[in-house]
Amino acid sequence: MPELELERYELSEGPAYRFESNRRDWLKSLGGGLLVLLVVSDLERAQAQEAGRGGWNQKLPENIGAWLHIAPDGTVTAFTGKAEMGQNIRTSLTQAVAEELRCAPSRVKLEMADTSVVPFDMGTFGSRTTPTMAPQLRRMAASARETLVGAAAKQWGADAASLTVADGWVSDPASGQRAGFGDLARRTDLVKCVAGDAAVKPPAGTSLPKVDARDFVTGRHRYAADMRRPGMLHGRILRPSAFNAKLVSVDASAAAMPGVKVIREGDFVGVVAPDEHTAGKALSAIRAQWTAPRQISAADLFAELRKPAPSERHDARSAGSLDEGLRAADKTVQSTYTVAYIAHTPLEPRAAVAEWNGGNLTVWTGSQRPFGVREELAQAFGIPEESVRVIVPDTGSAYGGKHTGECAIEAARLAKGAGKPVKLVWTREEEFTWAYFRPAGVIDVRSGATKDGRITAWEFTNYNSGGSAIDPPYDIPNQTVTFTPSREVLRQGSYRGLAATANHFARESHIDELAAAVGMDPLEFRRRNLKNERIRAVLDAAAERFGWGRTKPASGHGYGLACGTEKGGQIACCAEVSVGPQGRVRIERVVEAFECGAVVNPEHLKNQIEGAILMGIGGALFEAIDFDNGRILNARLSKYRVPRFSDAPAIEVVLVDRKDLPSAGAGETPIVGIAPAVANAIYQATGKRIRSMPMLPQMLA
């Protein structure tokens, strides 16, 4: 590809790529150096595929995007639209760049999730960062390394193949000459356009400590809710009395307090004030009347979910003949499983700071999709996307719950009406009520097996919760798998693992039921029907470490296991539970084996797996949204139970490192095994089969 002088490139206005004005100024502020760009990347194709699956009407990335800059002082800056939400991709992506540049990670700085600085990105979801963004940055870093080596070889009249790179220096062993990245970048002062096919090394698999860990531990890190702007006001929003309510009348006369302004646009009513307390006091003084339609309650949920959405088509796949498979079976089993709506409950509720400067809007907010939020803001205010900048500070968790920009739009509305910057932070009750939920679902399963443990028939129908991981990983000759979207009851959306948790819960619980029907050990039954060697490997690893089959559980205790695959990861989970005389369930011990290709950072991968297990315990045992007639009844942590320290079992993680395979993401898949493993352990302990999540209400009933 051609090499272009930096200044000439920045002034170019060709159709292939244009820097936004602030991006141009930002790059100039770096003071020259080497800038690495990519032409039509694999990432673009991956994002296009993700867009098709996700259903978002997002544009594709530009043909060329800037990904890496090496400044004259040796500072390496990498750019990515991915957002850090506690999953620690800032660290893993820093590792990827540092490993390819053969330099210390401390030399590398990541600019993340700022729509006016980084290349377009679909968003941080679907465990896509490790398999798509990490290789992308590796290729860019490898190209930068090759360019620096080439510059040194030219300067010294040496063979580039004979030079070495280490710790930010290029050296010639023969002559003893060496030059730092900064000096070579200053002398090069070029833009390097690459096709993205530079040779890269596999992940080193080292446990680099968390980048900026001290800032998070000491409280120095600033989240969206910590942002301050000159002259900033604080906002609050008047919420409807119920879902789908319409505003009949509003009396804001009592909110006329010093420094308070009431802003109304149709049914949107908000207040701004010099401080949070005054904003809350003014909001409480507003008197409003609403009208809302009659809506169903949680008691009617699962019957309602069986009603298909009139505008949606179901997805069905079949192989063989289900009728023949059932006739060939010695035993048949038919069961129904349900999963409740649950909340994401992020540590950091939604927050945004919005500031208008003429017709330009800047918003700081926690989001998984900064470019998606930019698009929402542009549409909401009828302005070009180029006039909107979204900046995402490292965010206090999301779990799929921060895809949308409602808080950002609300803050921008208040800021526009007030004529000053406005900070809006949702309360915990607002987060529970007005965010979206993990979809509830009903799953019907019918199956058959022979006496020797071969599954002959499998019929699996999921209503509403989704199609992720719906296909069985087992070797089943006759099967029908169907996903049927339902009429929307509550607002629902992405959640960690999507529907893979519901589908694994139903499938792996049912596999145990089928094994019991033919009188076979659950581990042996699974192994007999698995041809997927990667799943067999994690299943054997978990069972071996757990000691499956070597000991019997104590009285009142039970063992259970589950396995599966999702998003390129293979999972197996073994659990031991104890059940008290009143039906109280405690998870005593969990062993989980996980394989996601080549391990990037073992310690942080273990942290991801442990966190997923603990989060999965909530949905498995007690998390559920209670609602009636358009109102959430448990919209606070005192009423909505999440896992506590006292709920944490002993957890042992077994990593199956496949250095021969590309790395897959690990943020979602480890959550799917704990619920079915616990359900199966409860059955062994009590003889009671629990087919609903959460399980604890069923045990206490």
C-alpha cells in the first residue's frame, strides 16, 4: 500500500475517508509520528455480520480507519470503539498491542469509545472483542513494528531480517546500533496504510495486572456520574405512573424554587437545579395525572408468552424424523421449563452528562454502543451525527443492559432546555423500572432414548427468551428445534449470555431427566451422545477435578453437572448443593471447566468465569422481576435479591488452554452452566425436579 506524508493525508478530502474536525485536531496534537491505518478489514466484515444478526440499522465502518499511533516520544496509542465495563478488555487489548510491538504494556495507551477519536464500532457485546478487535490491533501493531524495523534498516543500511525488537527499541546485533520507537517514529513521520494481513504471534497467555487498577481501587477513576462541567446543573425526570401511561395533566407551580427550571416537551417533564437535592425536592413537588391501560401481572406471564407475536416469524430447524425417533425410543420424556424476567442490576446505574455548544452536542455516558447512542441522539434532535460526540468513560458494568441511549437523550433534552450542561443519574428504582430486562421464557422439550443411552428424538420449543445456543450439541439423528417470539409483556433486551442461559437450563435439566429415565449416570449419558471433542474435553476436565463418581454426596447433599457451548466457548460445570429441612438451598461447591481457544490472560479469565458463576447463581436461585398492571413491585435492592457474600460457594476454575485455536470471548458463556448443574444437584439431593428459574421459590413452596 502507498505511504503518504501525514500532513498531506490530513488535508485530503477524498471520498474514501475523512477525519472529523476534532479527530484531525486530536491527531495533530500528538505531534506527528507513525500512524497506522487499515483498508477494508476483517473487522468490518465481522461487524457487518454482527449487524445482520443484531438487527440494528447501523452503517458499516469507513473504508480506512486509524488504529495505532506511535509518537516521537515513544508513546503508543491504540484506538478502539470498544468500551471497558469491568470485563477488562482495556488490559487484554493493551496486551495484544504490547506483545506485537515487543514492548512493555506501560508504553501503550488505549483510547476507547470516543466517537470523535476512534474508528466506528458496532458495540461491545456478544463476546466479540477478543475474537475480532484483539486480532485487529495485533495486525496494526505488527505492521507498525515492521515499518519501524524497515526504517531502522534503511537508516543503517542493514538487512531488516537481521534486526531485533525489544522493549521499545530496534537493535542491530551485528553493529550494536539501536534506536527507540520514538526516534524512529519521529524520523519516519509517515502514515502507513496496510491491508491488515501482517503476520502476528499467538497470545502469550500471561496474567498482566489490570491496567489502571490503582485508580479503581482508590476511587480516582471518574465514571460518567463523576463528570463535572462548568456551570453544570443536575436533572431529574418525572416518570409515568405505569408502563404505557399517557400524561393527562401536570401542575409544576410548586416546583418554582430558586435555581430550578421545569422543562416539558409533550409527555416529557424534567427539572434542573444547582444540586441533586434541590432537583429531587422540585421533582417531588410536581403534581401529575396519568392514564394507563390495564396490563397483565407476573402470575399471567407464562400463559401470555405462549401467544406468538403477530408480526414475528418463528425460526424452526429439523433433521430426520421426530416420529421415527420417538418410535425407536425405549423411554420418552416430556417437560416444560420457565425462566423469569430478571434485571441487569449494574453496580453503576445509568448516568449521562450532556453539553451543547451551539448546534454541537457532547455527551459523557456509560454505554456498550457509543456510536449507536450517537445515532440515537442525532435522530432525537434532528442534527447530523457529525455534530454529536459520545464519550464513554470506563463503565461500572452493563451485562448487555446498556445498549440504548435513553439516559443520554434525557440529559441532552434537559441541557437543551436549560441552556447549560446537565448531569442526569438514574436512581436505583429508575434503573430497575425503566431499563429493559432479560427476556422471560417458556421452553417445551420432548425427547426419547434407548435403553443403552442413545438419544433418538429431540423436540425443543422456546417461546420468547431467544435462540442463542438453542441447537443441542449432542449427536441426535431426529430433532426439531424452534424459537417463537412472543407478544411483548415487559420491555426486554440483551443480557449476559442472551438466551443461552435459558436454553442450557432447559436442555441440560432435560438431559438429566432422560438419563434418569434410562437408568444411566448423567456423565456417562452425556459422553455417550457427544461427538464434539471440545465439549467432551471440558466435561472430562470438570468431572475429574470435581471427583465425579469417586464419592457419594452426604445426606441432604446432591451433585449435578451440565455442559454446552456458546460463542466459541466450551463449558462444563459441576455443582454440589445442600438442602435444609425447610427447602433452603445452598450451593456448597462449584467446579467449572472452560475452553475458549488460546488463553490471553489466565488470571483475568478466571475472574470472568468466577464472576459469571456468581451472577448466574442469582438468576438460578432467587432473581425475578415481580410486576402487576404495568408497575414493577420490587424495584429496589431491599426487595430484589441478588447474590451476597453468604451465597458464594467454593469455586474452582479449570482452564483448558487451546493454543492451537483462535481466542474466543469469555464474558458470557461461563454463566450458562451453573443453573442446570444446580437443578440437577437439587434433584439428586431431594428427588424433586425444579423446572423453573428462579428455583428457590419452588423449593420453599
